[in-house]
Amino acid sequence: MVKNMKAKKLVGKKGNVTIKLSLKKYDIITDFKTMSDLFDDVHHEFMSQMEKYVDFIEYSEEFIKNLKSKGAKLAVVTSDSYSHTLEILKILKIDDCFECVIGKDSCEYEKKTGKPALLAIEKLQANPESTIVIGDAPMDAMMAENAKLKGSILVSTGQVDLEDLQKFSKYTVKNLSEVKIK
């Protein structure tokens, strides 16, 4: 366990993308073991209070429930762990909406290879040619393309700007309310 409270506070700050550089600036050791312990501590702390931080992306709850009510087979393919993802789905009370969850620990291949999507399709007994990925990052479009799926819809949730997403998929939207379900 990392005992350096200054380091824990820096890592815990929302939006801190240059953690290692920030820690070095304060003369905090940044070797692999210290960094690993630090992230483990922060992850453990987050997991113990996760319900305070987890919430729906705008329009996503209605969108997911609408898809499910129309008989769509839904899966989550994520770079997060399987168990963490299940916990989030339970907190949001939508775990029953997804027939399959593929986490980073469910498949030996990275998400962008498309192989995790193909594993989900196999479990769903779905057709890749009629499967659409809905995501919020370039990696999601790469996954759809590499799995040879029908396509991808990228949603600008704030992680990546709409203009940047448009470089990866011709189907991009500001939010899920723009996606019409038949």
C-alpha cells in the first residue's frame, strides 16, 4: 500500500492525465512498483465508493432499454475488466439488459483487433454482417472494422471530440438521442 497521501490526492484528481509527470514534479518516486501500488490503492478506493461516481451518459439509459424492448441482442465489449463492468451494470440496474459482457480479461486480444467483438457475437449467436458497434472512441470503430461488422456509430460523450470521431466513422452523433431505432 502506498502511504504517500500527497501522491494519492494527485492521482485521485479528476482529469489528471499526466500523473507520472505530476508526481515527479513533487519529488514523488515514480518507479513501476510505486506506480502500480498507487494505482491499486486508487482503484481499491474507487471500487469501494463506485456508486458515487457511476452514472448514465446522457440518453443512454433510455436508448439501451429501447433497444432491449425491441428485441435487440446487446453485449458490452470493454477495455475494463469483466468484474468491474458487471459491477457498474448492476449499480446502474441494467445488468439484465445485456446477454454478454466481454472485458479485457475475457479475451487475450485487444479490443481494437475485433476479436473481442467476435467472441461476443459468437456468445450471442448473432450475425457479424448485421451487427453494429456503438461506442465513444476510435478504438470502437477499429474493432467493428477489424471484426468485419456492419459498421459503427460513434457518440461524442466528451472523451473524444465529434470532429475527431468523424475521422473513424461516417456515422457519428453528439448524443444517443440522434440515433433512431426502428
